[in-house]
Amino acid sequence: MKLRLVLLGLLCFLPATPGFAQGCSMCYTSAAGSGKKGQQAISQGVLVLLVPPVGFMTLGVGLAYRYGRRRDEENA
């Protein structure tokens, strides 16, 4: 059953791979074609877009760790 799910997932996501590759090359050519200030703005934009997901993941992992420790202490 798990093998079927993995194969179904691959069948769904493999056709989208060329789209991801094209996006990367478009970003690269856009950044290379812009000036120094444009490159700095793109770099800062990437950092701004990176902060919320990393923050949420850190919070989620921290809460899961706290919950796990508390549960283990109650069962011991």
C-alpha cells in the first residue's frame, strides 16, 4: 500500500519538475540582468520570505519536543 502511495505521489509531482527548473533559470537571469541594488533587493527579499517558515518550523519542533518530554515524564 505504501509503495502505491509513493508511486502515485511521484506520478503527480514529476510532470511539474520542468516548471521548477524554468523558474530557477528565470530568477537567475533576472538577478543577473539587474543592477547592484536590484541584486541586493532580491537577496533581502529571499531572506524576508525565508524567516516566517523557519520561525514556524522552529516553533512547531519546539512545541512537539516539549509535549513529548512532558508526556514521557507523566508515563515514567
